[in-house]
Amino acid sequence: MMPRIRTTRMELHQKVWEKPLKEISVEFGMTGTGLAKLCDRHEIPRPPQGHWTRLSLGGLVEITPLPPLPEGKSDVIVITPLTPKPSHSDAVVDAQEEALNAVAKITELDSFRSLHPSVRAWVKQHRDDQAQRWQERRERRREVLGHFWDPIPDLTERDRYRFQATSTVFNALEKAGAEVVGAKIIGKFDIKVGNHTLECAIKEKMRQGLSDVDKSWSAYPHHHQHGLHPSGFLRIAVNTYVSGGKLEWIERQNKSVVDLLPKIIATIMGCGPRLDEQQAEREAQQLRYEEERRKQFEEQQRRELEARRWKHFREQAVLWQECQRLRALVDAIEHRTPTEQADDIDGMTAAEWIAWTREKIEDLDPMNRDLEGLWKPPSRW
């Protein structure tokens, strides 16, 4: 957090009439709107609309004088500059350039014989599942309803293409410096870029249609929403939110995965610095929020203390008035005593009772205490 700036009402008043708020706000590390609100809170007059235009044209302008300091306000103004947004543009550019250099020589998809280890594990899993299903059929194991399990079909051309495209993307990302930390056969995978993990997917782009769905296009039709048809193109997407909009790429007739690869890899590798920027902005917002909450709490405490102080002072006024009435009553009683004979009252004479009463009045009178006690309220606890 940037160090706080201290100024006075008079200094700030002088500045806002010397230059436009936008120029002064840079000096204080805040926005022009924030500086305007600050002036309003401390009752510092600001130039009216059109002031600087009239001044630039040589017109006469009038400076509104600074009013007296409002009661309860401090003449010293403490400004907390906003934390500047970290610029990661250079980092993003560097990451993207390195990614482009890493994938510059990739001109075709990986061979099905040299797939990425994660994708190769999918092929092995499929073969193992096929073998197990055939074993179950040979042993004539049945489903709950008595039907035999259907054989698992071989990988189709679309499956093989998706596996090859996924392998190519994985290898390209790793060449660029990313790490594949999780990959599922349904097409979802996680990529670690810097300190962040991105949830991504490479799946068939599905479309709606009126005809019956042909389930033979893939060995995994249950991996896709029922009732949709394959489009014949892959969809690559980053599902993790990154500022700047949704990140996805879809093949077209003239744009295959290989053609889209440089843009895909460069964008994903640039997500690391962009997510760093998002995190830094969230932290800065949290600091600003906490600072605002602290100011609100301090203002609330000040108002509560002021209210208790005023209530206490009014109570002292009531006591003072009561003491005046009590003294008047005692004086009247004392004036009456010489003309009236009275026996002892509960073992004390009238004169002794008068002296006792005057002593109590003096103890009650707030004017007989320190001046500090007139305005300093007792603790709430």
C-alpha cells in the first residue's frame, strides 16, 4: 500500500483553485471523482462548471473563500492513495511470444502412434474396457434385467481425430511452459500456467437437428448431451473465468486445430499474467474496502462519542438547574426557621438538617467539579 499523504484544508483549497481536479488527483494517487468527494466531505469549495474555460479565455473568475472549519472536523486531511493497478502487459506479451516460438514448427497433428502420455492412457483404457466387456460376454454375465452387455465399439475416426488434436494441444502447451495436471477421456482437462490452474475442454461441437441421432459416430456417445448431432468440428475452450471475455475456439472448414493452435497456445499462456492481474486487483479492492470500513467505523465511533458527550452535558445542565431550585428551597426554609419553633427532627435540629442538605447540594452541583467532567462522559462499560 502506498504511504498516506497529509495535507490541510487550506492547502487543498489552494490547490483545487490552481489546477483542475484531474491534474491534482494524480498527485494524490486518486481519481478526480474521489478528490471531489473528499473536498465535499471537508466543505472545501470547488470551481464551478466552466471555470477553467472562462479562465483560459481571459474571463474574470471568482474564487470562493474557504469557510470556517466545521465543528468536530480536523483541519488535517489524511489521504490514502489508491494502489496502482499492476501492469502485466509486458508479461502477457512475453508469455505469448514464447508460446508462439514454441509452436511455430507444428504444422500437423500428432501421429496416433506418438500420442501424449495422458491421451495414450485413454487409448489403453478403451482397449482394456473392450477386453473386459468381451470377457463378460464370454462368461455370459447379464445385466440386472437379463440382457447381455453390448460390446464396446472401436474408436471411430472422430474419436481418433479428437485424441490426436488433444495430444497436439497438450504437447504444444508443455513446450510453451504449461503443465497438464489432469485430463479426462470426456475431453476435460486442467492446465497449470504459472500459479494458476485453468479448467479447459476439447470436445466435439454439437448441434441441434430434427433427424434421429446417429450414435455410431463415436465410441462415447454418452459423453455428449442426448439428442444433439455432431458438427464435425472440435471446440476448444477455457472454462475458468479470465477477464476479457469467454475464451473458446471452434474449427471451421478452413480452420483446423493446427491452424488455430498458435492463437490457442498464446492465449492460454497469457492467462497466467492476466490472472495475476485479476488477483492483484481483488487484493487492492479488498484493501480499499477494509480502509473504507475502518473510516466508517471511526466515524461511527466519533458520532457515538459526540452523542454521549452532548447527552452528558445536558444531564449536567439538568443537575445544575436542580441545584438552583434546591438552594432556593433551603434558603426559604432557613428564612422560615427563626419564626417557627420546632422540635428535633429524627434526632437533629432544623439548622443541622439545613447544613446537611446544603452539603448534599454542593456534592450534586456539577459546577463544583473540574471542567473536564462537564464534557467527558463516563465510560459505556
